[in-house]
Amino acid sequence: RGFDGVSIEEIAQAAEVGPATVYRNFGTKERLVLWDEYDPMLLEAVGEELQAHPVIAAMERALKRSLGSVYREDRERILRRARLMRKTPALEQASEADQRLLRQALAGVLRTSRRVRDELDSRVVAGALVAALTAGVDRWLDGGGREPLARSFSRAFACLRRLGG
């Protein structure tokens, strides 16, 4: 029935909980789909990698380290969710808000690492990293998930490196 054809009440019933539990834990139906544990893992890994590596390399290494096992274990669910997000306007809009929050958090990690000069640098660099991350996911989806996600990310980050000159 698609995303729009299912209510929170039906989801709660299938999960054998009350609708209030779903609302309390997720807030919206969009959050049920978009919730993941990946961003905190990624941000922690980026902070650690920034101690020894340049920014783009740190991001790429952090992605491979923090998301590699999740991807290997849960590739099909991640692919299904990404496809659903792409074809559902409400999920795309909520995902854009998540990307904005990721940019802000990543900018904070960059400032803490002292790998950027100032607030503007942190915002620009974080924006470029999140754009490359998004482009990597788009490439992966465009190919039907056949190419490993890590390879799609590597190609996207290689584009950033070429821009650096």
C-alpha cells in the first residue's frame, strides 16, 4: 500500500504496541523510516580519524569503518529504505532536514578537530562532505545497489579531491 497508505495505528498494531508508544519513540511516521544509529557512529569515527588524516580521507575512512559492518549485515534493508525514501516526497523532505542536522554536527566535529580555520570553513567543508555522501548514495541507488556502497562513496570523495586542486 506504500508509505502513505499505512497509518501509525496499523504500524503500532503490527508491532504489538500502542500508537502512543510509536509517537513517543519516533514522533512521526517519517522518523520510523529515517531513524538510524549510523550518524552518531559516523561522527565519532570522523572525530577519531581527523586526529591522523586529512579531512576527506578521514571522512572516507570513518564511513568504511563505521558503516562497513552495518552495510554487510543489513544491505537489503538499507537499499529498500533508500528506494522508499527516493519515491516518497514526505521522506525526501524529512531526509533533507536530517542532512542539514548532519552538516551542522559534522561542522562541529571539524571545529573541535581544529582542521578548519573558522565557522565558515567548517560549514563549507561539512556541506561538501555531506554532498559527496549524498551523491555516493545516489550513485549506488542509480545502479540498483549492485556496486558496493563503499565504492560509490570512494568515487564521490575522489571528485572532492580533484576539486582541491
